[in-house]
Amino acid sequence: MKKISVLCICLLLIASLIGCAKVNQNEIRIGINYELSGGVATYGQSSVEGIELAIEEINKAGGINGKKIVPVKYDNKSEPAEATTLANKLITQDKVVAILGPATSGSFKAEIPVANANKIPVASGSATADDVTVTSDGKVQEYAFRVCFNDSFQGTVMANFAADNLSAEKAVIIMDSSSDYGKGLAKNFKENFVAAGGTIVAEEAYVAGDTDFNAILTKIKGIDFDVIYIPGYYNEAGLIIKQARAQGITAPVLGADGFDSPVLLELAGADALNDIYFTNHYSSLDKDPAVIKFIEDFKAKYNKEPDAFNALGYDLAKFVADAIGRAENLNGESIKNALEATENFVGVTGTLSVDENHNPVKSIVVIGLENGEQASSLKVNP
């Protein structure tokens, strides 16, 4: 038994040494925890395309202080529980120094306790819920960051746009009540539209996965209103718009960054996508030289036009890499401190500085669609 015990100890030591040997001192391992399949896969897939382009560029330019970035990528299947499991794996087994993603607020929030417990920063390019970086009781999530604006800002901007740019006085809200994203947007739009002198004449709700909205649309068709606000994702928004237009509802439809997917066009059809406006992080109509170069580089790699999630993923990787390059040491706490100290980081979705709540101070874009194509872009500064 004594010999067996000694043998077991030796085997454990060997295994430990092998595990340590996997961490190459000339490499920096960064986790990618994204929705590559499941209900919101287009967000994750687009984000990762941007991330991988950025990492490729960084490595071609010599890496971070001479060290090559090695991405460790997993699919969380659009499931918050899976995102948590993968965050644990990335930190404890893969030994990453930071994690990029997930894309959605629910899945991103699910991994934050793991990040805080292990002191490894996590950052999202598109988790917009107000309580992502700050809890409901006002406590800052120490190791959580994002490069996108939050829902309060989106709701405020779209409410003001409806009142000021569309001269809307009466609005209908059709909300995704199954997500924090939908509820947060609806709340902020309502508060700010009313504050601007408008009236919410009807509030209707649906849940993710619904496909028939004709009962809701028939109900509101007899009401006098100027605009419809749909705080939700493209899956349902595309069908709502298509069915609304089929019923003869021609009022402008407003939304948020959840509209930004090629699937919106597939579901609604080009003819239905007129007088559609949504808040977003980026527009391909932007003539900034950095945006133009990003579009050219992205098209060269993927042979297609980039969307906002491609741009956000690209900025996210560059943002975290920039902080790692400035960090005093290559560990989670030092990288976290560098992220907090970020000022005037120049990205393709705008120039940002990190505020005391780990949110970016940056501009927002209101995009207008005509026949399913971007026809207008209005930049709104914070």
C-alpha cells in the first residue's frame, strides 16, 4: 500500500507538471465564450468573426509586447448555464488571462460570478443590460467590462429621436417580456418618451419563440398612434414587422441593436423594411478612415460586409489587448486595473473611455432602413 501511495503521488506530480508545461511563456491565452449555435447564434458568430480578425492583426504586428495571442474558443450554445460552465473551464483548465463574451446580457451575467471569484476579467462587446456591470444594489462588478453602451442610453436616444426627429406624440410598445433586454429597453423608452411630452397609448407583450403576432397587431390597428417601439431581438421583430405591414400598418417601427442581423431582412422581406429605425453601435455609412479600413479588411477576410456585431467583436479584442499591453503584470488583477484606466481608446464603433461603472463613454448611432438597406445614419454623442 505504501508503494501504491508513493506511485499515486508521483503520478499526480507528473500530471501537475504536464499541466503547467502547457502554458507557454511566449503566449497570452484569451478565452472566447460565445453563442455560436442556438437562438442568438448570429450575434455570437458575428462577434467572433470580428474578434478573430483583430487577433490576427495583432499577432501579425508582433503580438502584445512580443507575445502571441492564443484564443481558446468555445460555443456556449446560447445557454447561460453553459456560459458559466465554460467560464470555469477557461479559467481553471485553459489558464486564460481574460475572457471575451458572451454576446448577450443574460449569458454574460451568468459568468461574472466566476470571473469575480477567480479575479479574471471578462468583457462583452454587446451585453447592453443596465445591470451587467453594476448590480441592482449599485455595486460595481469588479471584473466585468463592456465596450457597448447600455440599454438606458438606447431607450433614451430612441425616445428622443421619436419625439424630435419623427414628431411622434403617441407610441405603442410591443415588448419581449421574456428577456431583461426587452424589459429594460421598454422601461427606458417609456420613461423618456413620456418625459418628452409623448403618450404610450398601448403596451403589448410577447415571449421569445412566438411566431404569430396577428392578434396583437389587430388589437392595436384600431388605435391612433405615430410609432411602434419593439424592444427585442430580430427573430421576433422581423415577423412582427412583416405581419404589421401585411395588416396595413405603415407607421414607423423603432427598435434597438437587437434588430441588427441579416435574418431581420430574411424574416420581414425588403418591402416591409421601410421607415424602420434602430439604435446601434456602428454604421457602414460612417466615413471615418478607421471604419473604412475595417470594412476593407473585413471584406478581404470574409468576403462580405461587416455588421455591428462584427465591429463590436473587433473593438472588444483590441480593447482587451490594449489593456493587457499596459498592465503591470500578466495577471487578472493587473489587467483589470488597466481596463479601468482606459481613456480615449479609438475603435471602429467610436472612441471610448471607461467610467467608474466599467461602462464606455461613447456615441450611439440611429440607423434608418429603406427596403431593408441602411439609408441613413445619425450619430448621437453622450
